[in-house]
Amino acid sequence: MKDQGRSKRKRTGGRRKPSRNKKRYQLGREPAATTVGEPRFQIIDSRGNNEKVRALSTNVAQVADGSDVTQADIEGVFDNPSNVNYARRNIITKGSIIDTSAGRARVTSRPGQDGQVNAVVVDEE
């Protein structure tokens, strides 16, 4: 989410004057909105001498079932608690339930931040 900075108004409704301009570390960016499809990645500079790898789209996931981890193909997004429309648009975020070749799994990583999808198999009820 883009950083909008501090509010221009106080709680009482009075104006608050900005003490300084925005700094580079307050920079906000658009969300990655990782979709299901052919793998596409984007490298982004982050704070310090580091880089972030954004997954713009991906079709593989590391799925853990107990102690063994397998690489599975993502077939689609079943449910996304963060946003109802994300499931319709096949957008993967942390916490979303995805259909994989290894069964339904819940995403535990942040694909827009670290570029990979790690998931844990959920029990079917």
C-alpha cells in the first residue's frame, strides 16, 4: 500500500503543518498482485544493499505436507480471505487457499515480497 504520510488534520480538526518533505524510505509502491500463469518476476531495489524479487505471476508452489515438501503445479485460487475479488481474478497473496496438484493448500509466504509461493496442505472437510 502506498504510504500517504501523516494526516493534515489533528484529531480536533485543526490543521497540522508538515515538518518536512517525504523521505525516500517512506516510499510506497503498488501491490504486486501475483497471478496464476507463466512465471514472471521483477527485481526491485529495497532498503540497504538488498533487492526484492517480486513474483508478478507464477504457476509452481512448494507444498508442505507434514515433514515432506514437494513442488506442485498451481491450478487456481480457491479462496482469498484478504479480498473476495482476488479469488475471481486468480491473485495469490499470503493466506490464500490455492488448488494444486498436491491438493488444496494455504499460502504461507508473500509472493509479492520474496518471489516464491510456499504453502501448507489444508485438510478437506
